[in-house]
Amino acid sequence: MIGNGKEITAVGEGNIRSPTASVSIFLAKVLHVPDIESNLISVASIVDQGFRVEFTKAQCAVSKERTLQAIGKRKGNIYYLTGLQEIGLAGIARMGDQTSQETWHRRIGHRSLSPQSPTKIKQSVRGFDIQETRQEERVVGEICMEGKQTRDSLTGERKRCEEILRTIHTDICGPMPLEGLMGERYFVTFIDEMSGRMAIALLKQKSEVFERFKEYQARVERETGKKIKELRSDGGGEYTGQLFRMYLAERGSTQKIGPPYTTEHNDRAERANRTIMEMV
């Protein structure tokens, strides 16, 4: 909240080290507020780090253990720290260490990283960089591998389809312990097997999956110019209702339903749900 009582938004928070005329001052929990016109430094934050701040009629001094750290001069009713160098946000970003591949591995839900991943991340995320790792240093953590292991496949290896919308995998996850903004307790995923592209829709009730599928189908078929040929799901009643089955039959789409209590038969959609919830 600024002086006129208006609230403005801080879009980021971080730690920076601001060089001074002599050494530097470490500023913790610095807020990036684009709508504010001036940089402000909290005296209380500096004092909590063991610095001493002294104000006189004409200037202020920041010191630590009798060593002068910065000097500010008074202009009107404001004291300006003249010892601090002007550093733009880009400069602060360049001062930070590059983010390691291990950190990115965790940020994106423990997804496997290939040798091409650093280049893709640089292209996809502006303002961040990833530390290059030598080929011989690229190892997969054993804990991560063990955590991803589940039951062995019951169907064996199946050749992946080579056509967009040839096969769509779907599953519902929920109910969640907390409701969404509009009362949602579930979400449904639709995954194209060939491309791996996934769509997510929030649901208040499982019965809404039929309408969400029709919306998904209309969108992707218009975008690709192709038709959904097969829908794979578990045997939940939301997929086996008469209206759902008639709708698919009328459009020439087949339906593959896995047997009860065997999530392995719907592994692609089940794994997607698990990945989403782990990232949440």
C-alpha cells in the first residue's frame, strides 16, 4: 500500500546484493513492483542485518562494525542513498547464477531431461537461463526413477499410433479436498496419443465429462481437420452411459474401455493425472 492508500501489485520477490561505494549490502525479500515510481529501501530490514543507520539534517550514513557502507544525502524531505549503484532488473538477473538442470528437472514435475532440453528451456522461458552440463555428468537420480515405477504393464509394448486424433486417452481425477473458484471438485484430461498434447477441463460433477468431451472434440477437430477415431478410458459410468456411447457411434468413433481395477490398461491418462497432482 502506497501513501495515498492505493494498493499496487508486487509481481516478484528475490534477494539481491547492491554494491556500494565500499562493500555491498545484501537486501533480502526484495519486491519487484512495476507500478511504483521509485526504488525504496526498508531501514528496518537493513538494521535487522546488523547495520547501523544514522540520520542527520543533511545526510544519512549506513555502517557496520564502524565501517562505512553507504552515504545518503537529503533532498527536501527524502534521503537518497548516493552510494548505491543503479542496477536494472536485467543486470540483477545477469548477476545471479544460472539455474542448474537438476533444479529445472524438479520445477517441471521431475520430467526427464534430454541433451536438447537446455536449448528448449531457453527458447520457452524468457529471463531465465539453464546451466549447461557436460554429457558425462548427465545422470538420472535413482530416487526419481524408483518413485516413478509402478506395476508392470499388463498389455506389453504397444506400437504408438502415428496419426493425430487416432486415439485419445481420457480419465477423471478427484474429488479434491478443496473446491475450485466455481465449485469444481474434479478435472478430466484428454490426451492425444500421437502428439502427447493434453487438454484439461475442470468439473463440478463427474457427469459433466460428456459435455467437456464434446467441447474438446469440436475444438481439436476444427484445428486439425481430422476426426477422433478412438477414445480410451476406464469403465467409469461417466464414460459408459447410453448418451455417451450413442454419441460416439453416430460419429464413427470406437470406444475402448479397460477392465475394472486395472489402471495399467489406461496408463497414459492415469500417469498424466499423477504428474499433474505431483506438480500441484
